[in-house]
Amino acid sequence: MNITGKNLIAGEWSGDTSNGFSAMNAITNQTMNEMFADANEQEIDQAINKASQAFVTYSQLSAEKRAGFLRTIGEQILALGDDLVNMACAETGLPAMRIQGERGRTIGQLGLFANLLESGEYQAVVDLADANRAPLPKPETRLGYLPLGPVAVFAASNFPLAFSTAGGDTASALAAGCPVVMKAHAAHPGTAELVAQAISKAIEICGIDAGVFSLIQGKNYGISSQIVTHPMIKAVGFTGSERVGMILQRQINERAEPIPFYGELGSVNPQFILENKLAEDAKELAQGLVASLMMAQGQFCTSPGIWAYVADEHAATFENAASQAISETAAGVMLTPGIAVSYNNAVKQWQGIAGVECLAQGKSPSAEQIHFCSAALFATDLATFKDNKTLHEEVFGSSALIVRCKSQVELMAFISLLKGNLTASIHASEKDLPMAQQVALAAAHKVGRLIYNQMPTGVEVCASMNHGGPFPASTQIRSTSVGSEAIKRFQRPICYQNMPNELLPELLKI
Amino acid sequence: MNITGKNLIAGEWSGDTSNGFSAMNAITNQTMNEMFADANEQEIDQAINKASQAFVTYSQLSAEKRAGFLRTIGEQILALGDDLVNMACAETGLPAMRIQGERGRTIGQLGLFANLLESGEYQAVVDLADANRAPLPKPETRLGYLPLGPVAVFAASNFPLAFSTAGGDTASALAAGCPVVMKAHAAHPGTAELVAQAISKAIEICGIDAGVFSLIQGKNYGISSQIVTHPMIKAVGFTGSERVGMILQRQINERAEPIPFYGELGSVNPQFILENKLAEDAKELAQGLVASLMMAQGQFCTSPGIWAYVADEHAATFENAASQAISETAAGVMLTPGIAVSYNNAVKQWQGIAGVECLAQGKSPSAEQIHFCSAALFATDLATFKDNKTLHEEVFGSSALIVRCKSQVELMAFISLLKGNLTASIHASEKDLPMAQQVALAAAHKVGRLIYNQMPTGVEVCASMNHGGPFPASTQIRSTSVGSEAIKRFQRPICYQNMPNELLPELLKI
């Protein structure tokens, strides 16, 4: 494994690592050996200019060639072998099995878009000419799609592979025909470089213009600002916190030319537990929800953060089972020291809110477990929830809040208070169907994915997936960042009128 | 014809016309008799609240019922008869035949969306469950679409029917399942009220919640700001100037929750004339372009504002023919006094630019023709065009600029300088195909619709139309404001996972 610590600027490794930064080994809490260079203004400008130049040829590459390129990236990622797994585990604290699974998903995503391109699915819509139409003849029109241009992608802290360097945003942008300027996450720069090396090899193997991909390293906030405000950047993909996402959104709002900002910024993924389900399955459901909450120590965007029900006589069974399950959980390592601090602050803040009860906490970390955190389970009533906006916000980590409603009317009122979410689940039995219908109708307008009797964690990468939703789940409610529809974020319609065959793009030819 | 001058707030006519405003008769330049009430803050808030309440039932209305509602609106507009035509002609100065044609298009648009709804075209994408998949079972997921919520629509000055009260934005929003809060254009408030009366009757006939449509009258700028920043408004449709559109965009950017702003803000619709076409058809093409330019006195969003070619020995034939055609045009009435002033200022400004030659002007208006304007034809070279950004901006009215390039290289450089446009046309003969291919590849990235050997004016309302394009043609490059795809602006995806049939929306049921 050879880590240069440099930026990959259109095929050239560039930068001075001597004044750079290092990642933290998440588990040992030690600074890692590799030094990485903050990209400078010239390098960033160069990367974006080269992307813009590469767009001319890359946007015209046949669907088959783009598909081959995506598959080759997947092969080269796999060829990195254990080096990649070891680096990602050290930088994020995630276990090897999880990283291996995520690698499979990452390669699978590249394959999904390759399949999509090969299937020629984006067929033209054609309206034929009618020379005899009165009062005016009707022209022939054909609707096709064009890639937008160079896309900036920001890596996510919690998916070092599947939402990072060659993750879903990159795969869908490259599939659409857009070059990518990738901003690596400062918490896993080594993983980013290894994957960038794989992409760079795929570019060589497939004979693609090297400007199609650049990797920008850095901890300096000015870097992100320079990227998103550059006039040649035509769309931005971002997965992260609402705070950072909205800083980028505001910078993008200042551009002379508006561009789409696809920000996935936060979600509490409410769980609605209906009366009969609670009566029939309280204990099992409680354990299932805790297991879902504990995945990746709650650091999934689909982690179930708020659970609501009408608190009848079965609520105690549920809460006891959930509390016991939580109290048995070991402290877990967080992705970054910053996330650990934020999580602990949020838990402390909730503990101080009158009307919020801390039902249980997981085991405490040992003295050596520096940025490990413990799970926490809280409960409150609707009035307290309504009055404390901080309870409406996502806590990134394994903390959940039970909202005990007094009635079905209160449960419906709870739904109306929710901000936008990636997902919600309705947990119901046969007998709950009438209430489930009401909940589904109201909850649909609060989420991008509505789930019945399943946990929210786990996102299928398929044609019918939607991973988005009302703000802050997504800044662009009409888009998904997972699944084959994700490619549409980086394409736009164009109508060709009365065009001879020779001037039509391949897919639109007669 | 009974004009109340009031606002229609969810079925109630409301407002005090005594401190209101009047429209101007465009041809006589006289203030019209009818007084209209500026909507006040309470009325606007009421309209939006009622729209939000109506959304609950309207969003669940079957596709068939929504289709019936759209058709009934069309019938009621037709039932307004000559009253509507006379009012629109007086307020806009457009001739009766044009208004009748526009009425046909408006009713046709409503019918197009009704057909779309009845055809059940928006089929679900379904991925079936697979209980045996390893390592985890695959859930069933179904992708459907939900309406966004209340939509604010701003009427356009240049299409009092087809882009106003019951125009394309309203029709597509209502088709999608979204209530509409309509801001009438202050230049044609009487036309707006008549159409609102028709919509109100259709609401009664179809038994729809009256909150589904409100009409807001007003000249006060605060009205628009209140509408677009209201938290219950979930999308905005606007057709107008870049200046006003960007004021709205900035106000929308300040919202806590980002929403899509569909602004169609300007387009110069470049015409690329290739070498052999110029040699073969100079005179006919010049006359055709002048005829296209003169439609509605150049007040079409697709008006051909810039014509470019390699100025060889045939250019003189073209320019002479175009100049002669321009000089024979009569002065025409503009939609509003403000538009007349802006047009005359722009023409004056261009006359003062060194390197810009005024080739011809149309006949001057008579003393009584107060806000009539004359056509104008200018010519310049690429260097002057490059250095004067004002020449890149749309002049709303019948003014065109010829850019004389010295070579094909200069013609390609000219394309690269263009901002975004709704359309561009390539005028070419058989022999021009190689150059046409180059032009088409470059020009495609500057436009929403690329046309071959036809004029840009005239927009088909059909499935394959795209009326949008790179900024400033549209603030949302991925959307069209004309054609059946326009409905998607007001819908967003939702994934239903593992949902029983009873909880699925009609279109997604098994």
C-alpha cells in the first residue's frame, strides 16, 4: 500500500504534505502516520478546469463505454484487497465485516448504473411530425437527456466507501456523463486516496480523459467554498450534517448561475407503533428497534431516532424490554472525535430538559476508550416534545426518544409536528389497519420512504428506491441519492426539434 | 361581464377596491374603468392556509376526478365567450385572433393533463421481495409520486391565458394534486378575474374544496414576497424577467425550508446560419427570421434575438433582405408601458455601443401610439459581442442582433460565450451537415430545445416538449414548464416498503 497523501488532479498527484493533516485512528485514538496535503486554490481550479475540458468528450462517450468504465472502477476497488479494508477500519472504527459489506455495495452500485446504461432504459419520447395539422403543421420533437457538466461530490463521514470517493453520488454522476471533482472527508483521507488510485487505474485502462476524476484532500473550509462556487461546477452532491449542508447551500445561493445542490442533511426516522402491535409484540419489537438503533452505533442516516405510540397498559412492557436491551449494549467507537463530542452533548442536553426522562443508558466506555459513546433511551410526552425544538433534531448516534401519546389524536398531532425524514416505519398488526391507513396518509408527506413492519436501517439499491424526502432529509425533495433514479440528478431534459438523424444523439436516433 | 375587482380567497371574493389599482388599455393608453383591490396580508395568509387545508383532500382525489376538474375549468373558460377575449385584448393589446388561439391552447393544456391523468401513465416501479436473498432478505419496494403541497403561481405579462390564471403552471400543479395560490399580473387583472370566476364555477360543479384555488390581485411588491416566503407554500412557478425572478429567488433562498422555484427568466434564442444555407436561401431565411421576430412584437420567450453566421459574400444579400423586411414593419403596441420603456432604452443603449451598427428600424409610431415600439436590427462582430455583456441579455421586444463571425472557429467561440437559452435553431443545408454536427454538440449544452431549419417561435404542448434550459432560461435546469413532463415539477418520489395493499395509493396497488 502506497499512500502519497497528495491530491489527484486530473491524473497528476499534486500537493505538499509537509504542512498537511493526518487522520485519527478511531479505535486507538492515535494520530495516523500518513500526512495529507490540503489542496490549494490552484489545484482546485485546475481540477475543475480539467473536469470541464473532459466533459466535452466524456459526455459524448457511448453508454457501453461508460458502463465498462464503471465496472472497471469496481474491479480496481476489489483489487485493492485488504489494504482498503484495513485503512477504512482504522480511519472510521467500523469493523472489517461492515467495510467488506460496504465495499460489496459500492461495487454493486457501480454495476447497477452500468446495467442501466447497457439496458438503454432512458428511451426517447417522440412526437411525430404532422404536416397537415391546422392551423399550423406539427414539427417532430424528441425528448432526450444531457449530462449537466462537472459535478462536485462531498464524501460522507459514515460511509467511507458507499457514500464517498466512488460511492453513489460519484457512480451516478459518472453514469450520467458528468466528470466528478471529489472532496474527500478529512476523517478518512487514506481510504479516499486508495479508492482514487483505483479510479485512476480504471481511467487508464479504459482510455478515459483523466480530467473526468479529481480527488481534493483538505481540512480547510475554504476548499469546499471554492469548489461549490466555481462557475464550471454544475451540480453538488453532499451527505452530512444540516449545519454544514446549509453553509454550502448558502454559498451556492450566492452563485450567479443557480445549480442543484443535492444535500442529504438529517432524519429522525420516526417509528409509529400502533395499539394492537404494541399489545401483541411489545418485547420483540422493542428488541428489534434497539438492534436497528445500534447498527453502526446509530451512525446510519436511517437510524430510528423517535418512537411514538399511544401509551396504554402495554407501554411498560415495551419500555422495560427496550430499556433492558439498551442497558446491555457496550459502548461503541464513534466515527470521529467530533461526532462523539456532539453526541455526548446532545445526550447531556436532553437529560436536562424538564419532562424528558432518561429510561436507560448503555454501558460506559473504559478510560482507554477515548471517543466511544453509550446508547441512550429517553421518553417524553407530546406537550414536552412540542415545546422543545431540540427534540425534533437528529442526534447522530445511538440515542432514541419515545414520545408517549395519550390518544390516537395525539399520535396524529405528533406526525404533523415532524420535519422531513428519509424514512418512517409503521408497526401494526392486522387489527390496526384502519389506524395504519390514517397514519400512512399523514406520514407519507413527511418522508421519502414509508415502511410497514420493517426496520428503517438497510437501504436497498434498486430501481424503486427513494432515499431523499422533505427537508432536511433532502434539500431537493424531487431527488433520490440511492437507486437507479439517482442518475437523473445529474441529467436534464433536452428537446430536439426536426433534427436529422445525423445530428441526434445515439439514443434518440430513428 | 361582472368584474368585482376583488381577490378570490378560497371561494370568497374579498377586498376593498377603493384604494386599489386599474389596468391600462394597451391600445388607447387610457386607464380602464375597473378598480382592483391589492390583497392584504390577512387575505394572502388566509388563501395559503385554506390551500394547505384543501391539500389533505385534494391530494387524495382520484386521477379521474382531477381530470374531470381540469376539463370543467376548460369548459367554463370557453363559456366566458367574447367577454374574456375583449378583456384580454384591451388589457394586453394583443389581437383577438391571438387571444382566441391562446384560449384554445390554454384549454388544450388542461385537456393534455386530464388525458395524462386518465391514462394512468405514472406507473409504479416495483421491486419484488426475495425472502431467500443472502445475507439479508430483500424487501418489496414500490416507487410512486406524491404532490408537493400548495403551489404559488405568478402570471406572465405576455400570455394572459396560457401562462396565467389557468395556464400551464396552474394546470400542471392542479393535475399533480396541488392547490394553487395565483398571483395575477397587474397588467391584466380583469382577464385574471374572469378566468378565476371560471375556475370557481368548476370547483362548485365538481364539488372540490374551494381552498384549492385562490386569486391574489395586487401591484404591491410585498405581496409576492409574502407568498413565496410563506412556510405552507411548497413550490413556486414564475415566468418573467431575470430581474424580478432573481428577487423572488433570493427571497426563497432565505426560507427555513428550501423549496423549488421554477423561474423562466430569459432567453435570446440564438439562430446559427451555416455557410451553404446562407448561400442558398439568404433572402427567404432573412424574411422568415424577421417574421418570427415580429410575432407578438417580439414579446415571445422564444423570440429569435441573436443571429450568427460566418459573414462571407452572401451575408450582404441576407442583411439587405432582413433590413428591408424590418424597415417595412409597422410600429406595434407593447404589452405594458413599462415594457415599451425598457425596449426603447435597450435599443438606445445598443445604438450607443461602438462596434454595433444599426442596420434597420421599423416604422415609427404615430403621436397617438403612446406605448408602441419599432423593430430594430443590429449587427456587430465577435470581439464587440464578447466585450459588451449587455449584448448577451434578452431585449424583450422585436430587436435582433446579427453577430458576424470571421470563421467557423469564431462561430464556435460565439456559442461558447452564450448564456442559457430556451431554444436555438440551426439553419443548414445538406452540405452543411459536418459543421451542423459540431454546432449541435456545442449548442445543445446552451439550450433546452434545439431546432433544425425551423423558427424558434411556437411551442408544441406535447409529451416530448422541453421548455426550460440552462440559466437564465430556467432556474431549475431539470424542469420544463410546457408539455406533460411539467407535472413532475409539482410531484416528488416516495418509496413504499413492504406495504399492504390497503395502505398503498390507488396507482400503486397490486
